[in-house]
Amino acid sequence: MVQLLLIEDDPSVRGALVRALSERGHAVFSAPTGMEGLRQAMETRPDLIVLDLGLPDLDGRELLRMLRAVSTVPVIVATARDDEQEMVQVLDAGADDYVVKPFGAGQLEARIRAVLRRAEEGSGGDEQVRVGGLCMRPKAREAVLEGRVLELSPKEFDLLHYLATRAGQVVSKRELSTEVWQLPYGGADKTIDVHVAWLRRKLGETATAPRYLRSVRGSGIKIVDPFK
């Protein structure tokens, strides 16, 4: 049985989702505020959290950052604000997916299954990925460059790991937008460029003097072994 934590301040929405998800066989806990949700997350250790952004005591994005500082639990953000830039921001902050209100329990259930499936696939053993002097450890969410642990944000790690598992292959920005940012229709080009620039800095390279990350004009980006 999957254990879910629903952090939602609207009592009618909260009650309806608790009933619907419970009827689908889940064990559902709920919290009306961000701080109560954080407390329950630490105490109950749920398998997944559904997080509303419009909470009465603190912004949901701030709560997401607090959760990510102490836990890797999958988080689906629920919001009434259908703004692409905001969606990119919450995904960058560590959310695994998002749904825009109003949404049905069936849609949320499908997203819960998909996120949990990805999480299970990602934790099926600490299969290290090596590219030159770079070692990616997915279970520990850790990247080590020539013996030095890199300080990466959740999305930076996801991007670097996605490229590392496809070393030598050119990956398009559309594919990265879909697979790393979960934006099925693209539109994250600028965000991808910014994250690539941040990764270059942390890998000790620049766009004009690349080592690991090679841009391919008009096609995308690839990661290569600089020692070959």
C-alpha cells in the first residue's frame, strides 16, 4: 500500500482527494498548513507528497525547498497557477511533477503512478555511471569529479545524470525538456541553457573551452570523456 501525504489548505479539496485516493487503495495522511505538513513528512515518511503551493502559513515553494533539504521523497506540486515559468521554477526546486487545478482524482492517480515508477526505476541499485573522471552515483544523488564531490542542485544532478547515461550521444533540448523537466511540449530552452552554464562552471570548463559538455549547433548537447 502506497502511503501518501496531502498538504492542502482547502478543506473541501483536501477531503475529496483523501476520499478518492483512499478508495484507490492508498493510505492517505493530510495537513492543512505547510509546517504541519513538514512535521508529518518527517514523522510518517510517506512514499509521495502532493503539495499545494497556496498555503496559509508559507509559500509552497519554500516548503518544497525545506523538504528537499532533508528528504528525497517524490513530490507532486498542485497549483491553480497555469504559468510555464512557474512550473519550470518548481521543477527546478525539486518537484518531480505538477498538476494544474482543477484536476480529477484519476489524473492525479496516474501522475502518482508515473512518479513512483520513475523513483523505483531510479533506485534499483546504486549503478554508478562513469564518464572520464566524472562518477555519478544515482542512489546517493552524488556526483564526484576526479575525487571531489560536486555541489549540485536536484535539477543539475538530474540533467548531468541524464547526459552521462547517454555519453557520446547528442541529446536535443526538446528531449531534455521532456525527460528532465517533464514539459512535454518543450519551452524550457532558456532554462536548459542556464543549467548547462552552471554545470560547466562546476565541471571547471567554459563554452569556449569545453571538456565534458559539448554543444552541437542546431542539434543539442552531449557529454564526452575528455581523456579520449
